[in-house]
Amino acid sequence: METSKVLIFELGGCCSTSLMNPSHYSDLNQLESFSQDLYQFGISLQRINAALKPDLLNKVPGIDNFLLDKTMDVFPITVVNNLIVKSGGYPNQAEILEWTATNKGAKENS
């Protein structure tokens, strides 16, 4: 089974569980709750602190042009298989399944 790679570049705390913006707390809880389900369907989901790992963000094709006229509100940025698919908010399960063309058997997003 080919693995789809979902990367979420965010600004914030020092690690994937640290939050700087409490308004995203609910979104992150949902994301964490279905990340294991996604893995079972061949979807690798990784949250990356862009401030600590800018080299990984710079590897995304077209990121320089994308960020050119944006503010910091553009984060989080979701990248699926090297394509920028969302910015300014965390993705939900339905979006990830759509972007990875996977729609079988995953837990409903409530």
C-alpha cells in the first residue's frame, strides 16, 4: 500500500503537543484522535514546527511564492504529497481523506 504523506507546518511551542494558540485546541484534539485511523489507511500525518525545522518547510515546492505576500496567520500550512492544500487552519478528517483519495472505513469526524 502506497503511503500518502500529510505534513502540517505550524508555529508554536517546542514540540507537537505544545500549543501557543488556544483557539486551535479543539482542532488539534480531533486531529490527534483520528491520526491513528489515518495511519491504518496508509496516510502518514506529521506535525512540524516550522520555526524549529525551517529546512523541511523550504523543501515544499512553491513555498517561497506562497509565503511571499502572506502574514503569520497563514499557519498552519497543510501539505499533502508535496502540494500545499490548506493554510490558516487545521484540516479535518474529511479533508485529509479527500486530499489523499481515501474514503473507506475511517471513523466519522464528529
